[in-house]
Amino acid sequence: MNSKIAELKIQFDAEAAKASNTAELEALRVAYLGKKGSITELMKEMKDLSPEEKKSFGQEVNQLKGYATEKLTACAEELKKQEIQKEIDSVPEFDISMPPSMNEGSYHPVTLVQRECERIFKTMGFAVEDYSEIVTDYECFEALNIPKHHPARDMQDTYYLDNGQLLKSHTSAAQNAIYKKYKDALINDGVPIKAIFPGRCFRNEATDACHENTFFQMEGVMVDKDISISNLIYFMKTMLSEVFKKDLKVRLRPGFFPFVEPGFELDISCLICGGEGCPSCKHSGWLELCPCGMIHPEVLKAGGIDPEEYTGFAFGLGLTRLVMMKYGIKDIRDLNSGSLKTLTQFIDE
Ligand code: FA5
């Protein structure tokens, strides 16, 4: 090998070994292989050589060029690997078996009370059903004996969607589907329909301490032969005394809902003020908690059930209001506030 070429190779190897980052490697490439680089410059010396020398010199310079190019590529890859390793090493050690150091989060109080109610009703043989938040006019009103233009629709200021559907304004909207789902077992096998269906409801309400535009209800129905108001009162009282772990003062008064006959309002004595009157109970000492009644024959018919043979009760528990009473929350709006300070205080009992 030409001595000058051999020397340049040794010099290149030494400098390549010292390069410690990609910028230094790039500088090396320019210094040896760039337009004015040492290896490129060697080619210019060809003109002074004899034709025989030119051939071998040209081959050796080309070999050195190839060698330097490959070496620079290999060094770049090695450096990249080292840089990645350095980055990995700089990450603090992470032990996946460590318990989380952050707050673990907690269930929303509505979830806690809903689960408690579900547990209680399940022990009394009720199925728990889930239902859509977007429903049809038929489900929400017509199947419940509230035809179009009936003034009872005004009791619920409903959000309608462009496609004619609506946001469920009460959980009663699921009644028709529940009757249709379970009627065959009732009629053919004599299995009573016993179901609860909790869900989020939406109304265009002027909000105050006990009214929200988005709140939870829990509907319950029972249909069989010879079901009466006493059955309804029994289940409601059992549920309330289990949720509150004490006997509550309740009152039943007549109430109008087109889908029950007779209909009632079940109120509980306000637990925020002990019945004295406060903003949470609109200063009446009582809180409307659970309208209920005997299912209207037209509603049973719409669900495919013969009202001559079967009777049933239905109730629409105000789940969010129940939560207020259970935990002594004075303003319903706190529950939709998203404030962790408020919402993380509640624990499962
Ligand atoms: C109804 O929604 C009927 N579907 C209930 C029903 C079912 C009656 C089955 C008969 C048989 P009402 O609009 O009164 O009824 O609401 C029921 C309960 O939901 C109320 O007693 C109250 O506790 C709660 N509620 C109603 N509106 C709101 C609101 N804006 N914010 C919070 N809770 C509400």
C-alpha cells in the first residue's frame, strides 16, 4: 500500500476511535470524505503519477474511501446505541410492584348509593337492568299513557334531539322495554316481573339546591297476579330503612302521573334540617323522593300484558336526592361539580 494512503488510514482510525458523538463523526466525514477532505484530495495527486502507478493508487484510494465510509456508518450506529442506552439509564428506576403513591380515587357518592340500592333489591329478588340515555318519544311518553300534546308532558321540560329522539327525562322510559322483555316468562311460566333500572335523567330545569338538569333516578316495577299497594309500601320501606340504617319518617300523599292509577308521592322528612324547613327541602320539611303507584292498565297493555289478569306497582326513586339525604349534602349541585375536595369524602360502608 502506498505509504501516504497507509498513514492517512492510521490517522483516520485514531480520530474515528475518539469521536464521542454524532456531531464529531459528521466533522470527521467532512474532513476525510468531503469535497476538500483528505481522502478526496489524494485523488488530485493522480495526475503526477505514471499510468501503472495511477491504476494501483486509484484502487487503494477507492478502497480507503469505502473503508472510511463503512467505518463512519458503523461508528454512527454504535453511538446511537450508546445514546439510547444512556437515555434508558437516566430514567429513574420504576418498580411495577410498588403501590401507587397518588390518591387512588374514589367512587362518586351516587355510584355508592346506587350500588347499595341494587344490592338491597337483588336480595329481594329484583333484576337490575341498564337502559339507554337516548330514547324515543314512544318509550318516554306514548307507551306511558302520555299521548302527543298531553299537558303531562309539560311536567318534564325535555331535551329533544334533531332526529326526533330525546334525552331520557325519567327512568320510566324503560318500563315498556322491561315489560316486553319479561312478559313471556310471566304469562307462560308464572314468573313475576321484578326489576329495577337506575339511570341518568335530563331535564331543562332552572337549577337550585334540590333540582339539577342532570340527575339520577332508579325505577322499579313489579307485576304479577294480585299485586297491591301494600306490596309497594313494603318494598319502599324496606329499601329506605336499609339505606339509612334506621326507620325514617315517610308520608304518602296522592300524586298524578298518567302511567299509574292510583298514583302517590312518597316524601321523607328532610334529614338536612330534621323537618324544620331549609333550602334543600324548599322550606317544607319534606323532600319528594319517590313517586309511585299502581301501573296503569294502558301501560300494561302497551307492554303486552293483560291488565285484567295482572296488576303491578312502579316507583321512580330520586336517587340523587336520596344521596343528598344519606350524606347530608345541602346542595344537589355539589354532586355534579366535579370538585374532588367534595366528592372524595364519601366511602363505601
Ligand atoms: C317521575 O319522573 C316519574 N317517572 C316517577 C314515577 C315512576 C312515578 C313510576 C310513578 C311511577 P318526578 O318528575 O316527580 O316523577 O321525578 C321523580 C323523582 O326524581 C322526584 O321525586 C325527585 O326525587 C327526582 N327528581 C325529579 N326532578 C329532579 C331534578 N331536577 N333534580 C333532582 N332530582 C329530581
